[in-house]
Amino acid sequence: MSLYRLIIRPLLIQFDAEKIHKFTFSCLTLFQKIAFIRKISSLILTKNHPALERELFGLRFPNPVGLAAGLDKNAEAFDMLGSMGFGFIEIGTLTPKPQDGNPKPRLFRFVNDKAIVNRMGFNNDGVLEAVERLKRKKTNVIIGGNIGKNKVTPNELASDDYINCFEALYPHVNYFVVNVSSPNTPNLRALQDKEPLKDLLNKLMGLNKIKKKTKPILLKIAPDINEAQLDDIIEIVQDTKIAGIVATNTTISRDGLSYSKKEIEAVGAGGLSGNPLKQKSTEVIRYIHQKSNGSIPIIGVGGIMTVEDALEKLDAGASLIQIYTGFIYSGPSLIKEINRALIRRAKN
């Protein structure tokens, strides 16, 4: 068992989830400034092997294990996180204007189930602050920019917010993820409906095509959509020719939690991530992969808590994977363990 799982995690979970997140990020931001610490971290945690490399939508990933959006919302610690063994880091979700997000408390742990519920609400410093931090990038870690809309922006004007973020981030990220699937911004998921989604993606792709070099645009979808909606999304992805799908965001379901109804209701609304999301996310990945005959690249995310969970996502059809809650509960050793398993698999 790693030092993180044995000592650090039991200590961290004694404190308020959001406060400890802020403290941890302050430490990561400090460590990031010290090249020696980044180097040592990379030597200890990073696995390099030809079997891990992935070529996808014009990018070469050193390994297929990325950090999901939501952890480094404001692009504060991407260099340090990259030195922990991740093959790529997704920042955001970013919005054009800074916003505080939803009232606190808004981040909750269900420790027994290795799960988290959050209703953060796209709290971030705004895209321009993130751009200033990205300009100070010290490493060659691949960065994805996850973009959304401000809470006060009505859905009929949502495309303006996504375009604003796209233009600001374009010189500084390697790929984009359009987030229309967070459950924590009112009416955001309505943008997953066929017509508004197609309109939004066509506008972004139109802008992308006139750039000197196009950058991959992916769509992040919810796990709480039915097969007919998934069929629509597959059709839209193929029609708009975006690069792929990130499957999936958090779920509004509370299935799989072992806590009492009273304890669950006390937490309230928000998106559930972690172990209870695993099966639902994998089913969405498998459906998209099979229905599209493997023609749509998929980044699989949702409930990857172990090496076996990671392999299951890849076997279901994901080309790359991302972790978030698994990183919180297991620490950076999980990245190394997954990559070791992939190397072993390639040798057999």
C-alpha cells in the first residue's frame, strides 16, 4: 500500500473537502515553481515505454492516463500534475467571466463507497486568468481546455461564451472539450439536445477550420442519457466532424451508494463521481464504440478507481482514460500502477 493511501489520505479526509482541496492546490502550486521537485516527482512516478504511447487526433500522448477536468480548474498546477505521471492534463471547466459557483458547502465525500458529490457550479477565475498561467508553462505536458458557459448567460447566447473561451485558449492548449453535461449549472444539459448541440459544435468547428492549424474539439457527455439521445450524439459527432467524445461527466443518480437515504438526502443535489459511476460510464463507452463501429475516439472517464477499472474502460472502447476521484482516493501511484499493467499486457 502506498504512503498516500496509508497515511496522507486518512489525514486529509478529516478536513472539509473543499478546504483541503484548496490547501493541496496551494502546495502543488508552490512545488511547481521548484524544478528540482518536479524532476524528482517525475523520476519516481512517471513510466515511459513505447507500449504506453498513443497517437490520437493528431497528438502523441506519452501514456493514455490523463487527469479529468475539475481538479485543476484554473490552470494552477498543470506542470506539477504532469510530473506525477499523467499523460495529459485537462484544465477547467473555464468560463469567459470569473464566477464563484454555487453556495458552500458544495463538495462532499462518501468515503465508504469511494465516491464524491459536487455541485461546484463552474467556479473559476475566468478564462483570461487561466491564459496568463498557461503562458508560464514550463513543461511539454499535453493540455486540454474544458470550456463552458457562465451561469448568467442564457442558453440562446451560450455559443458566445464557448466561442469566447475557444478563442482565448486556442494558442495555449492542445485540444478542447465542450462541456454541456455538468449537472450543476441550471439548464446546461439542455444544450445536449440535438439542435442546440449541433449548432454549437458547427460554430466552433467553423472557427477551428479558419485557423492556421485546427485543434481537436471533443464533446463531454452525461451518463444520464438514453440510447436515443446517444444515437443523436453519435450522429452529431459524425456530421460536425469533431474529434471525439469524453464519456462521461458525473451522474445525478445516487444508485450504488451504501449510505442511508437520510444521509444521501442531507448532501443534496450535485454530480456523483467515483466507484458508483463506474458501470454506467462503461456502458455509455461500450455503446458509443459499438454503435459507431469504433469510428469515434473516446476518452473514458468515470469511476476508474483501480487498475482493473482502467483496463475495463479501455476494453470497452476508450482510446484514452482520465481519472479524478480515483486520484483523490488513491493518489498518484494509481497512474503508475495502470501504466505498469498496460506495459505488462503489451508484453504478453
